[in-house]
Amino acid sequence: MMRESSQLPLAGITVVDLTRVLAGPYCTMMLADLGARVIKIENPEGGDDSRHVGPFVDGESAYFASINRNKESIALDLKNPEDRKVLEKMLETADVLVENFRAGVMEKLGYTWEGLHARYPGLVYASISGFGQTGPYRNRPAYDMVVQAMGGLMSVTGEVGGNPARVGVSIGDIGAGLYATIGIQSVLLKRVHTGLGERVDISMLDCQVALLENPIARYSATGTVPKPLGTRHPSITPFDMFATQDGFIVVAVGNDTLFAKLCDALGHAEWAGEARFATVLARNENHVELKACLEKRLTDATTAEWEAVLESAGVPHGPLNSVPQLMQNPHVEARGMLIDIGIGQGKPLRIAGNPVKIGGVDTLTNVRNPPSLDQDRDRLLAEFKL
Amino acid sequence: MMRESSQLPLAGITVVDLTRVLAGPYCTMMLADLGARVIKIENPEGGDDSRHVGPFVDGESAYFASINRNKESIALDLKNPEDRKVLEKMLETADVLVENFRAGVMEKLGYTWEGLHARYPGLVYASISGFGQTGPYRNRPAYDMVVQAMGGLMSVTGEVGGNPARVGVSIGDIGAGLYATIGIQSVLLKRVHTGLGERVDISMLDCQVALLENPIARYSATGTVPKPLGTRHPSITPFDMFATQDGFIVVAVGNDTLFAKLCDALGHAEWAGEARFATVLARNENHVELKACLEKRLTDATTAEWEAVLESAGVPHGPLNSVPQLMQNPHVEARGMLIDIGIGQGKPLRIAGNPVKIGGVDTLTNVRNPPSLDQDRDRLLAEFKL
């Protein structure tokens, strides 16, 4: 039933997972992919909310399936004394407890950090919430969209002069899930020396601030309010999408050496020597002029032709891929970044793999399908008998 | 000179850092913030490329300063035999080596994984590159912009019917930095049992695929190509930005209970009972209609008025913040998510803090300013004498 996971780095770590929807489940998926045993505890009335978010395949949520592989499921009512005993029995041997309730909910259930730490001194307890366990907004609810807006990311994303745009993935949740994974692992490392768990307190809004490091530093340095720039990088030029004869190409030139290679490849070696384009700073100041020069030349040939030219010149570039184009890309395939899981009555569903590649071992060779609600009840109750 | 870091979770871990620009330095900043000692090795001809990326304060790069706190710096020429000996001496006691050269560069320098592992068996060696150490594109160069475009994220970000937009931060780099941190820590945890380091191979493109988990699952389930949706969530409704009398508000309602609360708060309790809006699925199908209903009502009052109403109703919501609005937010301040470092001749620069909050200890209380190039040379040479 369990995966052959002794080679995986987190083999031997047990995670009790009270999370739902996205930030928490993304974190516990990372831990599970890396070899931890994740026991997902779901509410008996329908389980994880994301089981009811579409699209569905044979009545099962692809949203849920995408982030709950390699987990076991049991339904427990955390207000029911018998069910609480099962949870508490699990915590006796667990290494990590993760939850993403709104701040205060665990305390109302009678599970404070102080109480948990006294009873299970080695337990690492991670909370992921919209605004964290401290501060004036700690009791406010949040979702991805809220922290993308409040956190400033929407204000720097979108077309020049246009409306703010949401990042097309839930980076408010996924970001928090990644920082939570980092926090949990860091405390597991410290625990090797101390034997003691600690409380990890992750706020989705804090994580947005952390992702916004560059716009914050730019504003601090210049006083200029960062705005959406379409596809252009704010401080590096040319780092943008350009029209070709038949579509678009992205060119990303981070230093003067690469810029000289680009100019050579385009048959305009002289540009690299001109004062207006000679340095990163000059190119950044004259980005409109430079884009005009580049597009005038790039529209002479097709994207595929320029890809060949820029590849042999060693200039970083790439096509704009749609999701299906990405999924058909031979390199993505070769890297094992797409895996097939079973959904519904066992229908294959292709989902994203795990990008943490270690020692040539594919962490997802023995992927366990996302569980149906309460799927592992009997086995788990037998294992954690009172 | 060194931080008082014995309480921090990664105290005692030493990282030799060959990285530059963003993905690698972001990873080593996370490790440093959590207590690891990070020795940044820079090329003697100008150091980290990002030292030359604007904006500048007193001639020093705010870009560089934002992601290089808590690190020591020494300039070494990795082609010079004497300098190589210094590096190799450091590796004798180091726990982690991180680099983000293009795949193949370390091998050309004579540092293969096999060679490093034979000589330093406990060393965890992490490589971050555009496309990873394997696969057909492994030798291709990449920057953030390239992987955002190739990885499909630009294709799902932007206004409805508009051009693809780049996410306003370098999520191609930062994402890779976060997954690399996770990979490194996971191997450090395994090393506790085995005593052996392993190779961590992070590809920026792989990381984009991992972030794209939901669009990939949606495409797999439905065959519909995901497109930019402006500010709307693809599968959850209402999860969007709405016009008010004087601006915009974001409302994020993830389940039916919250939707009923929203309808109540707006004085339209009847909406929650209507078939067209009764379930997540129905609301998603009728999102245009629902947005019209909501905006008709929300334009009756100001953003601030609706914030008060929605806060007391317990409905997740938030304002759209610009970067300066975010930086003035009292909750962001209370969470310690902005810190002041010294730049140039010691001028304070406010930058993003670290969102991994552990046990109430602020990891950034004793922040060390970003180093000038080669700042720690004498002390490091004395420590790692041959």
C-alpha cells in the first residue's frame, strides 16, 4: 500500500495534515513527494473543500487531484471526542502537524501551541493562514486573490497603462506552501540537535511581500511607484517579448557580453558600441528605442528562424508557449515534469510533477493516486488504535 | 562580525555560494536568513552581475542589496590555481555548495559531481540552471523571462483577450530559488542518517511547470486551453476584483457558506438560493451574470464602506494595494516584513523581510548588510589557510 520510498530524502518523517484547498495541501504534497508519509485528515462532511471545485473527471475534482497525490485520507470530526483521540494518538508518533485554518480555529478546538508542545515536545507545528498568527489582521480570512491584491503583486502585473492582472496561477497559495515547506524542514534540522519541535507561522500576505522583493527595493531606492510593464523587465534590457514575422519571441539579455552576441547575431554589431545601448543602464533608459530597432530586424524572419540563429549565438531566448505547447515540449517530457495519475474510475489525468530532482532518483516513480475521502480509514484506525 | 544566530534553525550549517543574479542568491538568502553561514564567492572582475543592475543608491545596486544580506563575500578566480585551493579548502568543512551556472560550466572548471562527492562525501551540491542538468535543452541559457514564456505562465496571465503579461516579479528565478532551498534542506535531513551528500538538480523551467499545476490539470481534464482571465479565478466564483463607487475591491468566496454571507452582507440574501448561483460550479458557469449583479450593488458605496461591511460579515476581501500602500500597511509592519539595511555609505534601504516565522524569534533581528565585493577576504583567507 505504501510507496517504496526508502531512498527518498524525507523517508521516515510522518506528517499529520489538517490542511485543505491549496496552500497547505501544496506544502504537504511537497513533503510527500520527497518521501514523507502524509496522513490527510478531512472533515466528514464532504472532506477538503477543493474536492468540490471543478473541473471534474468522472465526478472527481481535477483541482483536488493535482495536489493530493501520495497522501492517505481519513475523515475525522475534530469536535467529536472519539475522533480527537485518533488524531491525538497519531500526534504521539508524528513529526509534523500542518494546518491552514484561519488563525484562532485550532485554539478554539482546544489545540494551542503551548498545549501541543507540552504533550508532544518533538512535534513541529506549522500553521499557514492569510495573515499569520500575530498582527492586527490575524483573524481576517483570506484567499489567494485577496493577498495577490493586498500584497501588491497585481499592481505590478499586466499591460502597460492597463488594469492590474492576477497572476494566472494561485501564487498567493503556492508561495505560502513553499515557504511553509522551507520552515518545516528547517525546524526538523534544528530538532536533530534539540529534540524539540517549534511553531512555524506562515502568513500568505507575508509571502507576497517576500516575492515582491525587487519592486520594494526599487521603490525604496527611487520613490517611483512600480507599475505593470507588460512583458518587459523593470531593470534589465532587452528582456522582453518581441514581434517576429509570424509571431513572438522572448529575448533575455542580462549583460553586455550577451548583448554584443545578440547584436552580432542580428547583423547589427554596431549597436553594441553605441553609447545609447552600451551598458545595462543605458539600454534600460533607452528601452523604447532599442525595442524599435530590435523589432524592425526581428520581423524580417520567423520565430523558428530566429530561434535557430539565437541558439547558435548562445543568446537566451524562447518561444511563448501555451499550456498544451508546454505539455508537448520534449524537454519537459525528458525531465519527468508531467506524470499520469488515476482519477475517478481510474482514468489517467496528466498533472505537473515535482521539480526537486535529487541524485537522479525520480521522486515520483511510485506515485500513489490522490485518495478518495476516508479511503484509508480502516488501516489507519487499526494502526492508531486507542 | 558574525550574527548571533545560535537560535536560528540552520545555525551550524555552512554554505559555499557560487551563485549570482537571482535564483541562486535568493536560495542562499533563505538559507542565510534561517541561520546558515553563507560564503559568497564572486568573480574578481566586478563580482555578481547583479551589482551592475539598477537602481543604484550611492553607486550601489538596490537589486543586489535586496537579496544578499547576511552573506560574506570573497572574490576568487575559479581558473586560478591558488584561488581554487581556497575554494577547495572551504569545501572540506562546508555542508552545502550552491551554484547557478549554465549546465556544464562546473564540469569545465573541473568540478564534476562525481569528483566533488568522492572528495567531500558529506557535501550537498545544488545546481540551479535554466533547464536542468539533463534533457535536450540542458546546455541552453535562460533567464526569468525565457522560462516565464516557455513555461506557459505568461500565456495565462493578463487581461481577457489581451496580450500575455509577464508576472511583475521574477517568479521564474524566485520559484527556482525556493524549490532549491527545499531540495537542499531535504538532503541535509537525509544526510543525518546516511552521512552522505547528494546532488540537487533544479531547473527553472521545471519549477514553472510545478507552479502551473492548476492550468495543467484543467487542460488535462477539459481539453480547453487556459487563457489570461484578467483578475478572475478560473474555477472559483466570485473570486475577482469588482468596481465600487470610488475604486476597486477584491472579493474571494471559496464556498457556499461564504457566498451566503456575502449575499446577506450586500442585502441580497435571495441570490444564494437561486439555482444559477447556488453552487461553486453554477457560479463559475454564470460568472458574467454574477459579476454584473455584484458590481451593480458594490457601486452603491465606497471601497472603505464595503471593507467595513465585509469585514464584519467575515467575507474574505481586500483592497488593491500599490507597492507604497503595501509598505505603509500596519499589518505588514507588525509582522516585521520590512527591514532596513545599510547601502552605499550606510544609507538605509527598506527591503522585504523573511516570511518564515519560527517560534516567535524574528530571524532578521541581527541582519548583516549586503557585503561589498571581496569585503571578507582577509578574514576568510586567514580562516581557510592552506
